[in-house]
Amino acid sequence: QALNFQRSIDDVENWLSEVEKQLEHAGQPTDLVSVKNLLNEQQDLEEDVSSYVERMQSLLDQSEQFVRDNHFLAEGIRDRVSNILERYQALGDPIKERHRALEDSACLYQLFRDLDATQAWVQEKLLLVTVKDVGNSLTAVQSLHNKHLVRGQTAGSTPTPGGEGRGEWGDTAGN
């Protein structure tokens, strides 16, 4: 029974080593897609760690039973289980820190994406408003004026993080 229990301890120690290795060598995000992939991996890791709570309690209970039974391997088993429990509890902070860092990275890369979209929108509108053609006849001027009014009405649809416009052209043009 003690030998089977020690094999179980070995399995948990190997699992802990793998989790610790994953936390130490976690990938660094390079863009919004990679951040989201890393967040999904992080979520899986957090669920895996949480699923071991009962197993850790079982190890503790069994090691205490060996101590109560005065088993000759009880002290060694208790020391190993104690070490495992310390390592397991020590996973909490690095997991939280990694999750927080990934969430921060996701916000940063989302900001970059929003800034790129806004910059592209500004460049597009800048090209439209810097046209040097003023028209050569009354009808050409009226046509350009009508185009300008239409563009002014659509200029309020500036891309923003929420996908909402910033208001009507007339609200800012006269200020």
C-alpha cells in the first residue's frame, strides 16, 4: 500500500514539475491573436491546477493515516507530501501574475489595433479633404459642395473601440 502511495506521489511530483515548467517558459505574445491563444492555454492550466485540489487533500489524508498507523515509511511520506503541498500552494501567485500579464497584453494589443484602425480612417479622410480641385463651373462647384456635405455626414463614423461614431461632422466643424 505504501509503495502504491509513493507511486501516486511520484505522479503528482511529475505533474507539478510540468506545471512549474509551463509557468517558467510561458510564451510571450506578439499580437492580439497570440495573446488570446495564450489566455486560452492559461485558462486550461488554471483548470488543471484547480482539478488537483481533491487529489492534494487525498494525499494529505493518506499520509496522515500512515503516521497514525506508525508505518515505517510514514516520516518520509509525510515530508514528500508536505513538499508537494508547498509546491502546489506556491503555484497560486505565478498563475495569477501570468493571467494578469496576459490580460494587460490583450488590452495593449487591442489598443494598438484600435489605433491602427483610427489612423487608417484619418488617412483616408485626410486624402478626401485635401483635394485641390475647386471646380471650374457653377455646376462643378455645386457637385463638389454636395459631395463634401455627404462626406461630412459620414465623417462622424470614426472607428472607436466600441465601434460607435464620434458624432456628426457639423458638431466639430463649427467649433
